[in-house]
Amino acid sequence: MEDFRFHDLRHTWASWLIQSGVPLSVLQEMGGWESIEMVRRYAHLGAEPPDRTRTEN
């Protein structure tokens, strides 16, 4: 596996938890981040995907 870093695992783990609905404060504690701002880097991953079936009027 080329260009693999430990951070890639951490990023995947945090992303999965956010997508599962884990609160940012809980993820912060679990991941050991000192500031919530660091956790918020992953917050966009918890947003609902756009509804691609909706048509514009």
C-alpha cells in the first residue's frame, strides 16, 4: 500500500463515527483532540447527502 499513513485510519474512524451520528463532543473525547475545532474538520461528513432525485422547478 503506497502513501498510507496512520492518519488515514484516524480520519476514516472519525468519519464513520460522525456519519453514524456520534456527537462531536463525544468524538473529541474518544479521539483525544484538545479543541472542538479540530473535530469540526470532520463535521461536514455528517451532513445529509444532496437529494439527487429532486428536480429544479
